[in-house]
Amino acid sequence: MGRAMAMQVEELPDNRVRLTVDVPQSDLRHAVEHATSDLARSVKVPGFRKGKVPTAVLEARIGRERIFSEAVESHIGGWFLNAAASTRIRPVAAPEYDYDLPGSEDDEFSFTATVSVQPKPEPADWTTLEVPYAEPEVPQEVVEEELEALRSSVAELAPVEDRPTRTGDVVVVDVIAESGEGQRDLVVELGSGRLLEEIERALTGATPGETKELELAQPDGTTAKATITVKELKEKVLPPLDDELARAASEFDTLDELRADIEQRIRDVLEEQAETDFRAAAADLLVQASGVEAAGPLVEARTRELLNAFARSLERRGISPEAYLQLSGQTGEELVERLHLEAQESVARELVLEAVADKLGLEVSNAEIEELIRDQAEAHGDDPDEAVEQVFAGGQETLRGDLRLRKALDRVAAEVKRVPVDLARARESIWTPDKESSPTETKLWTPGSKEPA
């Protein structure tokens, strides 16, 4: 895995720090190799094709200083970000670099980066916070819906000829386009969502043997005529809700055992969601109690990340941004504002949880990172050794930071006071003088800073 970067952090006035970074020789060699390859593709040398210029000829043509300058300039940003993640400083602006170019890829190379950082908040005493927790209750109607779905999955199909189709029926249909192409003997359950809405409407209320004509919207905005014929109609005959159903449709011998299993599975999901909501509420309440207000470049960068992720999500689903805005009934400005608020909340949580982690002296070892990577790789059917190697090639510090925040949230969630939702609402409605107190001031922080006494 190579030697890690050595770093030193020096506090400066006005929420600035100077970060000194010693770059390992292996990283410098890698940067020089990349720069040499890139320049060989872009520099024109008579008698050689682009990308085929020998290193010695390239050096004679443009000089080693040009190669080292390209190597440092193209990689220093990544070296800085890795160092910032390792030292847990949060830059809020572009850094100012200072360095001397190396004379050889075997030389020692270091640089300094002077940058404005996000000041660290002083976290409030989270053990005094009362956080509402909604004890999950399993709605019996949901259990009954699950049982009905199970009955439906093992239901027998009985032919019907004396009534029109309705939701829940199983039909055999031919759907033929005007060109003669289409699907014959298509078996589908009405209301299952498998058919286009226009076809579903045409089939509902039709009788066996009936043929209907309809127009279907095409991807290019035009329409095309098609005919749809109901060839067979069958209805589901549901079995009784009894022990025999439990044995036929599950590994249980009795209906009571099956019902209890369904209730427990639903309860597990609800409890997981309730715990997730509680942890988020605990973090948000600590943000509020600590007077943390996120703003500036950190929030702007997080907003761009959310926007890019949202755009990729739409692209994967084949939805254009314009179509989404039209369907959701909001403007582009409203979408950006919503994501900006999410970014503010996200950054504020991270800032206060980092402060908690520092206060408690929480750290994450390489062994903990590796264990998580292996667990996730095995869960997804990936090679654990390969996954570990990929992450430790440069992404381990980001993961270390995420795990450190999770540890901090674990402590906060375990030590705040859980109170019923109704009690929390009642207390919230009562005025107390502290509700008008000013927010806590923040101060400059770097990993080398000492906590106040």
C-alpha cells in the first residue's frame, strides 16, 4: 500500500490553516509517469507520431522541468484533498500552494497549502437533549394485505364467460398494431401495472371475444392505431385463510405461525425506519442546540453534488429534467432551493458530529475500514480482497471519515434522552426562557487544536 503522506497543520489567523504535505516517492513517480505519457500525446516532435515519442526524446525536446511542472500541477489537487481528509480540515475555498519543483522523480517532494477552513462548533451537551421516538406499531390492515397477497399468489384460475372484465381478473389477449406486428396470447392480470394505461382502460369492462380499437402514444410524440382482443377471461378463486394455506404457501404449519412471522417482518422494517428517523432527529436537535449554521462553499459544493446525483438518477430512469419538473409541478429554481436546504442540513450534521468525534477522541482503524469493505463486498457478491485493494488505493480516508461520523452519531443516539412523541410535542409547546438564547459561537479548529478546558 506504500508509505502514507506525512502532514502537519499550522493554525493561522482568520480561520486559515497552513497544511504541509510530504508526498511519498511512489506517488511522485506515478505523477511523473502520467505527465510524461500525457505530454507525449500532446507535444509534436518531428519524425514521431503523437503518443509514440520516447521519453528521452521528449525530455530533450521540452525539458525535465516542464515534465515535473505538469506532474505536480495535475496531481497536487488530489494530494491536497487526501491530506485534508486525513487531517479532517474542511476547506471553504481554493488553497494557495507553495513548493519547489523536484529535480528527479526520486527526490523528496513537499508542498504547503494555505486555505480558509470551516470553524469547528462547540457541541452542546447531548446527554440533556430530549429526542422524540415513535414506538412502531404494526397496522393489522397491512398484515391482512400481506395475507391476501399470499392467497392471491396460490389462487386457482376459473374460466368466466358471463360477465365483463374487472380489476384482478387474468385475461388472455392479442394486442396487434396497424402494421400487423404485436403480441398474441398475452397473459396478464388487470391492475398489476404491466400494461400501458391506455390498454388497461380498454380491457377493463370488455367481454370475452370482444375486440377494441385504440390509439397508442409513440416515443416520437405521434400515435399509432392498434386492436386488442379479449380471448379468454379467468377469475381468481382464493383459497380459505387457514392452516392448509399456511402449509401450501409458506414453511409454517399453522396460520397463526404465518401471521406472527408476517407481523415480525413488518415490525423489523418499521423499527429500522423508526431508529433511522430517531438518529436523524438526534443529529438535527444537536445541530440546533449547538447553534450550527452551515453556509458558504461547503454547502454550495454539496448542493452541486446533490444536483449531479439527482440528474444521474433521472437519466438512469429515462426521464429528462424538463419532464420531471413538469410532472412534479415545480420550477428549476425551486428544485435547486430544495436541494440547497438538504445540503445545509447535511453539512451542519457533519460539522457537529465531527466536533463530537473530536471531543470524544474517536478514531477509526484500518482494520475497521477493511472489515466494512469486506462485509459490503460479500453482501454484493464481489471479491473482498479486490474491494479492499481498490479502496486502499486512495479512497480509504473518505470512508474513514464516514465511519468516524457514524461512531459519533452512535454515541449521541445512545446518550440522548428518548421521549415519546406526544410528550415531546407537549413540552415543545411550553415557552421557556432558553428558547430565546443566542446560538453558540464557533471558533477556528484544526486536528491539532486542544479542546477547551
